[in-house]
Amino acid sequence: MQDETLTPDDRDFVTALASGLEVIQAFDDETPRMTLSEVAAKTDMNRARARRFLLTLHALGYVRKQQRHFELAPKALQLGYAFLSANNYRSVIQQYLEDITDEIGESSSMGVLDGNDVIYVARSSAKHRLMAITLSVGTRLPAAYTSMGRVLLSQLPDDELARYLEQVKLEPHTERSITDTAQLRNCIEQVRQQGYSIVDQELDPGLRSLAVPAFDANGKLLGAINISTNAARIDFDTLTRSFLPLLRDKVQLIQAHVS
């Protein structure tokens, strides 16, 4: 079998499976419980089609129904757990993230790229809270406005990066957010050259973060690892002189222990 990505027009593409997963992904922090009409609107399906998928997912135990509302059932966690279980390096990385938090008192996370977003796959949280939302494994954030996202985008081949930049919608989250595609491209090119990314309050006021790529022993990209800080507490000099060497030491250890 050739290693290629199917398109919806290919005969091997299973539209029903894709639609079922789309329904599952429709449930998130903003819409944890929805009516049939709300699911149909969010997935751009007609009510009859959305109803069939919801009832099928309900029968399989992935969705539960409470009167007019649907929500994900605990069984849906198995989908994410399958990923974590298949990637047995997670426990190693989790320990290094916790070591970072112990050493400097700041939160540290690992993320992977999924479409236009970064998904958190491991995290060590400091006691102080940095964002209005609670970050945890499974959290999705826009890649364009996160240090991990820009690191991961810098690792894309040129053609994939070009496709991303052509279709991404840059919406300002703060007054510092980049909204120009050419400027974002320049930032990503700079990350490629220097091997790390710093994003300063572009996603959330006061949030400053630093990230580097992490590879396994064979040179395969595992994801990006960051340190997130409060801009009023940690200056750029501390990030580059103290935190960056620490992150680089940890990713070297990860590369030495993950095959």
C-alpha cells in the first residue's frame, strides 16, 4: 500500500467514519452538551444525518443522551487513551516535564500538531495559573499563536507549510497577535533558523512561552516541549539564558531515552 493521504473523493475514503468522528469532535469546552439541532449546525449536517450518527454513537457507548441534549460519555476517553498507550514514550516525557516544573516552578507541556491546532499530550502544571482556561491533556490551541505551534510548523516541509499559510485564519486574541500571513511566515522561518520559539502575549495577556522541538533516537519528531510563564514575572533574558538551555538539555535526554 502506498503511503498517501486519501481525499473525500477517493473510493477508499469512508465518509460515514469521517462524519462520525466529526460529530465526536464537535463536543468541546464551549459546547460540552448540545441538542440535535446544535450538533447538526456545528457539523454542517442535516438533522436526519446528524441524528443517525448520534444514535449510533449512543448505541456504542461514546455518547449519552439526557432528554434533548447529547454529551460525550466516559467511553470516549478510550479514543485518546489509545493514542497515549500506543506512544509509550509519554511516561518518559512526563517525568522530564515534571523535572522542569520542580526546577524552575513553571508549567511545562508537550504538544503535537493536528491541523491548525496544537494538542496537549503531556503536561506538568505549576501551582500558579496562567490562562483563563484550564490547560490539560487534550486541550487544543491555535498553532499560530503558541510557541509549540510555531516550532511544529517550522518542522513542516515547505509545501505543507505553504498549504497551512494559505488556508489558516489569523484572528487576534490580544493586541499583540499577528494577523498578517507574511509576518507569521517570517516568524516561522526565524524559528527554523534558531531552533526555538518565543511567543509573547499573543494568545492571552500576560502569557509568555518558550518551546523547542523534541525528537526520538532515530530523529523522528515527537512533538514540541514548552515552558509557559507570566510575562510580568519572567523576562526575555531569563527565558533565553536560563530556560532555553534547560529545555535543550531535557530534549537531549528524551532523544537519548526514546527510540
